[in-house]
Amino acid sequence: MPLLSVSQLAVAYGAETVFSGLDLRLERRARLAVVGANGAGKSSLLHVLAGDLEPSEGSVDRLRGLRSAHLPQDAPTPVANTVLEEVMASRTDLAAMRHELSGLETAMSRAGPELEGQLSRYGDLQHRYENAGGYELEAHAREALGGLGIDEELRGRNPAELSGGQQRRVELAKLLVADSDLLLIDEPTNHLDLEGIEWLEEFMAGVSTAFVLVSHDRRFLDHVCTGVLELNHGTAEEYPGNYSAYVRLREERRARRRKEFEGQQDHIRHQEEFIRRYRAGQRAREARGRQTKLDRLVRVAAPPDDRRPRLRFATAPSSRVTLKASGLVVGRDAPLLQLPPLTLAPGDRIAVVGANGSGKSTLLYTLAGELPPLEGRVELGPRTVFRLYRQDLGRGQVTDAQSFASDESSTVLEDLLADHPIGAERARNTLGALLFSGDEADRRVGDLSGGERARLLMGKLALEPTNLLLLDEPTNHLDLPAQEVLEGALGRYPGAMVLVSHDRALIDALATETWAIEEGGSLRRVLGGYSALLEDRRRERHPAEAAAASTGGRAAGRAGAGGRGPAATRGDGDGPRAGDGHGPAGGSPVPAESRRLRAAARSKSAEGRRLEAEITQVETALAETRMRLLDPATFRAPGVGAEVGREHDRLTGALAELYDRWAEIAGEQPGRP
């Protein structure tokens, strides 16, 4: 028996149908992601499933006694109690039992004639309370709040005193603590830093409760979901697997449907030509028969045309050095971060990650010259042309030599042309690449949502010739299709880039080096993307790695995920220049720690020589697969890109195992502690 089933569901606002014909069954332990462009009806669907919105058509059948909890995007926060008490109160069943237990304690203190019955009732109720997790409730509430970034000081405050983002996290903690059969969650990673996202990811991956969620975090969806419901062009379609599987299957289905449609259209044209030629001739009877068959033919629907022009960022000629920084200390009133010497060249892509308030944006604005450094200096190359994309009040802004101001009364097309008089055709192509197709380009700027404004701003930014981009959370407010467009465009950008982002999928796709601002303002530098950073941290905790690295202290470079050989430094130590050929487009680097381990492995005679040969072979193969993944031609044939990606993952795992064996051999060397 499913928890919830939906039949022929439709939602419309006035004359506009958002989606229709939706059928869905949610079984126990369902883990469903709802995806689609902004405005496709994702949040409306959650409201319908929660019973907060009546569908325009169709039915929703819920299992009798179903306990569901819904976190909408605009969830209100009650102002009573402390934050901790508010979260604990989400277990209404336990609150009722606590209230009754308290009443019984008061009654029993008077020692009346009903004492025996009260004692019996108290014992039964206390047993139920214990079995329901009543005595662990406070610990669970503290765990959820801590994981979502609400510290001890905030837990004792009234929720009304918290910021909007903090209140949102409290509401999410209440939903996670509540004893529900079905969770309906809209954008759970909003207002979370990376640490909070990873905690939530691990929590959601381990729960047995069924859930339906809407999120624009692709990596999050990959790790927690086992099914995807796509809302697209007013229709709904379900896919098995996580988000990456959905993307692959979606392209395969669309290609198959295009082929079926085009094949049927060829058949229809052939039959119609025969009928036209022989309608009045000797074969008229056959022509009439074919016409009858055509009339009865079930037509294959034309698939939606999701093809769009590619977005490209205009580039300016660049010198060999785009930006240099030396002795740089950044902060507003007090130092937040001290940087090692930095040299950026074309093709370098640095991703900066860290907790909220750690100094990521401050670093970006210092590099852009919007904030003065507390110490040190930043020098631009002689031909450097840069733009800074920043997030202010939920709306993107581009600053440096030119600021793009929008006229609220103009259309999207007019607004783009006002800053870039490139002609209507090219402007429409640019807007089409940003999902402003057809009539969308004629909408008023004042009517755009935050995500649509961010897309328009990205279009303006893309038309500005640059050789350095400084990007502060560029995928904020962007839906999944727009994120994919931006990722592709930035991946083709040949200039240098410094990127502050919580989007781990974007970082993995783009970064040649990742900087993690850690506790105390220390800086970890890792060649590669976010996965390389996680692997680097894992190796630091690995006992064998720790033993191998014990002599000589912590090396500046450590072997990282995928054999990218990330180089990590803390504080102001010298690290390698970003993009010095160790990125994903280059060969397989051998960082300092890996070189030391390899030398140790060689000294182990036959086993060392075997490892040396095997590592070289895998590194070469891995470098070749990276080059194939960077080649657009790899993805033109259905399934080839996915196959190359799987091979890349296999080689990455194999190389990691070989690095581990290096560490073991190095740790076994005579004279090592």
C-alpha cells in the first residue's frame, strides 16, 4: 500500500496550466527529487502533496493516518520558546506525553485514593515515552541544530531574534526531528554553508523516512535521491536513479523520441506523396486504403525542442600573467586570511570554499580592488580586463569599470541591447542560451524573479570581453537548467577565474585548484575540484598516510583524488602557482608527497618497480580520459560521455589504491618511526 498516490493531477493558476496529467505513487522509503525550470510547478506540487493546495484536476489519496511534514520556502517561525524548545516541540506526540506525565506527578504528590491507578498509568506512559525516544529528544534536537549551524548560544534565544537564514535552518531542524512518515522539503540546502550541506546530506542518506524534495544542488540530489520527477513544458515524467542517472536517461529518451518522431514524419510524408500521386489513377483504391491507415495512425507527439544556442563568454587578449598577489592579508576590520604568493595565468580556475563569514567574499573583493588589503599588494597584468560578479540582496551585480543597471520598465531584450548594441538577432541568441526564448525575451525586467535577473546579468557579463572573472556565488538563484548552461559556458572560457561557490558540482567541473578556508583562517590548497579536497582531507585522517608523512612534517603537496596531485599549504607557505599544468586538462602530476612516496616504493625492489610501472600506466590512462572529458565531441554520441566518465571514476579509484600502497611501503622503510 503506497503512502500516497496521485492520479491525473493538474495545477493551474487562472487560465495558465502549470502542469497536468501527473500520476505518482510514493512507496515507503521513497527518495524522490522534483526537478525542472523555475515556474515549472515544483513548489506547487509539494503544496498539493502536503494538502495545502487544492489541485485544479485529479486526486490525491493518502494512507490513513499518514504523518507528513512540509517545509515550504517561506516557512513561518513561531516566536514562542527558545530555539531548542521550538525544535523539541515538533515532536507533538512526546509533548503530549510529557504534559500528561507532569500532570500525573502533580496529582501523585497529593497521595489521594487514586494513587495506585495513577502510578500504573504513570508507569505505562513513562514506558511509552521512553520507547518513543523521549529521553533522547533533546540530544537529537541539539544534533540537528548543530549540524545545521545553529550553535549553543543561538539555541537559547527566541527564534524571532534570529536572521531569516537562521530561522529557516531552525524550521528544517524541526522537520528532521519530527516523527513523520513523509517529508516534503523545498530547497533544504538554502542558507546552509558547505559543512551544513554535507551534514544534511549524510543525515538524509541515512533516514528511513520517505521524502520528496526540491533542490538546485546537483551533488546533494546525487547523494540522497533514488528517483527523479521532471516537470517540463507542463508535463511530468519519472526517472529511476539519482540526478546524474536522470541526466543520462533524459538525453537517451529525448534522442529516442526525436528519432521516433522523425521516422514517423518520414513515413507520413512518403504515404502522403503516394496518395497525392495515385489518388485519381489506376492505384486509387490503394491510395484510399493508405489514406484510411494514415487517418487511424496514432501520431507520435513532437518532442519539446530543448535545443538552444550555446552561451559563450567574450574574451579579451591576455598577457601571460593575469593577476599577482604577494604578502596579502585580507579582512575588513581585523585579519581574516593570509594568502601565500599567488600568480594567475589564463586557464587557471581557483574555487574558494569555507564557512559563512570565513572571508571568501572579502578575498574576492580585495582581488577586485573593492576592498584594500590589510597587508600586501595585488597587481593586475598589463592587459588584464576583469569583471566581478557579486551577490547583493539576492540580486547579482557586476562591478568594476562598468556597472550594469537595468531599466525596470524595459523588456529583457531592450535591457540587454541598452548595454550591448549587438543587434536583435545576436541578442536573442544570447538570451535563448540563457533560457529566455521566444516571448520570454519580451517580458518586462520589473516582472523578473531573482533567478531570471541573475540569468540576464550573466548574459550581460558574457558579452563583456574579459580575461579574468571574479565570481561570487554565480549559481545562486539559478535553476538546474540555467546552472548547466552556465557551467558549460564557464568551462569553455579560456581566461582566468576565481570562483566563490557552495555549488560542489560546479567546482568539480571547473576548478583547477580549490582553496579551503579552514578554522583559524588557515588555507588548504588542493589541485583539482571539491572531490579532490575531500580526498585530501581523507588522506590526512588516514592512519597509514599519517605514518608515511610523519617524517618531515606535513608536506606542501599531497596526492589527491583522481591522481590530480593536489598541492596543499596552510598559512603563508609558498604553494605552486594555480594552473601550472597540474589541472584536469594537463597530464597526471606527481606532487611532492607522491614523489617522496614513489622514491620509497622504488627502494622496495621488485614490488616498488611493479608499483612504479603500474602507477605510470594508470596516470597516463587517466590523463587521456580527462582530455576526452574536456572534448565536446565526446558527448555528441549518446552514452559515450557517460562511459568515459565511468572509466575516469574507475581509474581514479585504482590510482587512489596505488597511492595508499605507496604510503604503506614508505611507512615500512627502515629507520622510520
